[in-house]
Amino acid sequence: MFSWFHFQTRLSDGSGEKITKAWVRAEAFKLLASANGSVYEDKKLLGDSVQIFVEVVTASEFPEFLTTYLYNHSIFRALHNT
């Protein structure tokens, strides 16, 4: 994703829209909003997961070790302490 942001890649769906951090954030939360009444029974869990996903893919640097990043993330730890 980082190279998509850097090179201002455009969607190939005919819209030509640029893939930006704002676009990724909007699409991720649009997906979350559309999950209402679907197979995702725990919307809070899905919301927390989307929040972490957006945080990771829009960061200026990708974490060296994703598992270490997650273990140190307060939302992730709270999800696994319940």
C-alpha cells in the first residue's frame, strides 16, 4: 500500500480515483458500516479490527514485526483479555 500512496496509483475500475490514505480510511469504514446485519455478529470487534488495519496501512512506516506491534497495541490487548 505504501507504494500505492507514494506513486499516487489510480483505481482500475474506470473511475481513475487516486488511492490515498483518506480513500483507504473511507473505504474501510464504509465496509464496516455495510456489515450491519451480516455475518459479523460482533460489530465492536470488527470495528476495532478495522481501526487497527487502517492505522497500520496508513502509517508512514510499516511495523517491522506486525505481531509485536499488535501485542503492544492497547486495543488488540483489550480484545484478547476478555
